[in-house]
Amino acid sequence: MKKLTSKIRKFDSNLWYYHFSIPDEIAKEVIIGDNKRVICTVNGEFSWPAAIMKSEHYWFILVNKSTMNKLSLQEGASVEVTLEKDNSTYGFEMPEEFQALIDQDDEVSQYFHQLTKGKQRSLIYIITKVKSPDSRLRKALAIGYHLKDVQGNLNFKLLNETIKAFNNKAL
């Protein structure tokens, strides 16, 4: 576990906004091979899975708008950061609805596990971002259907349409 103090800064970019920098020596201690995944805790209040990334000049972790609001942070605020290596398989906790589908459907499992780690995390996030068990189940089923339909060639635009269709079906 590594602790540091940093300041919230804003990129001059339309793609990325808020972040805090990570000193080189800490980044190098936490990054193992090409695994840059960590569990980041800010001010001892809120934790999330994150990736340490490199800009042209320094290492950083992105802080999304939702986290900024939860912690009442503003640009320039000083933050106490704790970083722990994320040793989870996917970088997120696997939702039980999707795990059950993977356990029961070898074809879905095969296509899912052939995806890059980033795409796996994206699909898991799509499911976990909703609170309702029924909605999580619908999303899990839609993702499984989509992976089989496109033979593992993930297309997020088509997936979104599939999710919409599954949201309108009765379970």
C-alpha cells in the first residue's frame, strides 16, 4: 500500500478532465509488468478501481465528475491518496448475474474471455452501474446474447440496441 498527497488538476482537454499526479517512484512500485490497475482511496472516504496512466510528463489517475461531487472536490484541492495493487481478475467485482451466465453458457464464457481486459471491464461496468437486480440481469442477458450474435466481435453501438430491446422484454 502506498500513500501520497496530491492536488486535483484539470487537463486542458475535451476527453479527460480531473486527475491527480502520482510520483514516478510510487508509480514504478505499484505497476507490475503491464498491469497498471489499482484500488484508489481518496481522503479515506471513497475507493474505486483505477488505472495509473502516463501523460507526456507524469503519471496520473483520472477522477470522474461523480467522484468529484461525492467528495466535494474542486480543482486545486489537496487530496490524501492511498493506492493498493488491484489483484482482481477483471479490475471490477464480477456481478453475480453475469457470473451465473458465464458459468452456464460456455459460448458466452468463451467469447467474453477472448476480449481484452479493458473490454471485459467495460461490459462488467455496464452491468454493475445499475442498482436493480432485474436491470442487472437484463443487461447480463443482453450482453451474453450480443456476444453470441456477433461471435465475440463486440460492437458497442449494436450492444446498446440489444440492451434497449432486452429492457423492453418481460423476464
